[in-house]
Amino acid sequence: MPIQLIMEKRINLGSRESRRLRRSGSVPGIIYGQGADVSIKIEEIEFMSKIGYAQSLGIVELALEGEIMKSIIKEIQWDALTDKALHLDFQQVSDDQLVTVPIPVKLTGTPLGVSLEGGILEHTMHALDITVKAADIPSEVTFDVTELNLGDRLHLSDVTLPDGLTTDYAFDPVLAGVIAPKALLVKETEEEETDEEVAEGEETSTEE
């Protein structure tokens, strides 16, 4: 069952009114509708107790003065100092409407490059912009990294997304990789420097 948020229409607009709302414990926002946009306000405790810092929620129902609207959260503006929500953007949707939303990326399995070669798994992309029907928004997408060896990278082009999910990136994102630990890198560098010094010494001896 979708999360339902109770909110009210906002009559007075402007930055001064938004600051007043925040001081009184409310968060200003807007609903981008299929008709006219609607300015709203919601109690901060209502929003944080039901949504908070969740990354992917699927459809969220908005209870607005007797009307129930299906929506997705398009953007949350946060205060960098207090971590409080400053402004909320909702988009009204229908179940079969295609939407593009960020979906968390989860990695499963222990890479061979970690278990056998002492590497470190680097999770480089924590969310993907996924296009999907609003009713089918997943909480996360999962990819297996078991077969990654030391130095390997898992690109988006290497994986298969679940049915109904698509992406439209102009590049091929790296989702994860197995890198060598710093100690191993330092050792390899020292070995290379030693080999170079030996080679230089041999060249000097030959010239003499």
C-alpha cells in the first residue's frame, strides 16, 4: 500500500512566507499536476516520519483537502547544515505513466578479486536513473559482482535490467570495480623502481 501524505494548499507564496512556514514546523512544496500546478505545505513531522531520507519509494499518495492524488517525489531540497527539508517537488502520475526516477544500486556476492587476490570492492555508482511505469518502480536494482577479478570493472552495458526497466545514458557508467589495496600498489611501485635501478646499473657497467 502506498505511503499517504496529508497536506494543505498554500495560499500565501514567496520566500518570506516559506521561511515563516519552516519556522512554524511546516515544509513548503509544489505538485506538478496534469493540469495546473498546486503550491502546498506539509507538517515537517508528517513528512519525516513517513518519507525521511528514503531514496526510492514508488508511488506516494497525496491527501489534499479531500482529494487523493498519486505522485512520485521529483526533488527534495535539503538544508546542508541542519539536514532539514526545505522544499518538496511532487509530480502527479497515473499507474501506467512512464517516469524517470533514481533507483538505488545494490551489489551482491564477493568478487573473486577480493576473496582470492586481496582486492577491494569499489561501489562507484549508488543509483541509476531508471525509466519505468510509475506502478512498477522498484525499491532497488541488484547486480552480482562475484565474477569480478582484480582490475575488473562492471559497466552498465555488462548487466541486464529487469523487464520493464530502461536507462538512457549518453555514456556507459561504471557500477563497480575491484581495485588493488594501497599496500599492494606501493609494493608494485617499489618493485618497478628497483627493476629500473638494476637495469640502469647494468647499462652503466656495460658502458664502462
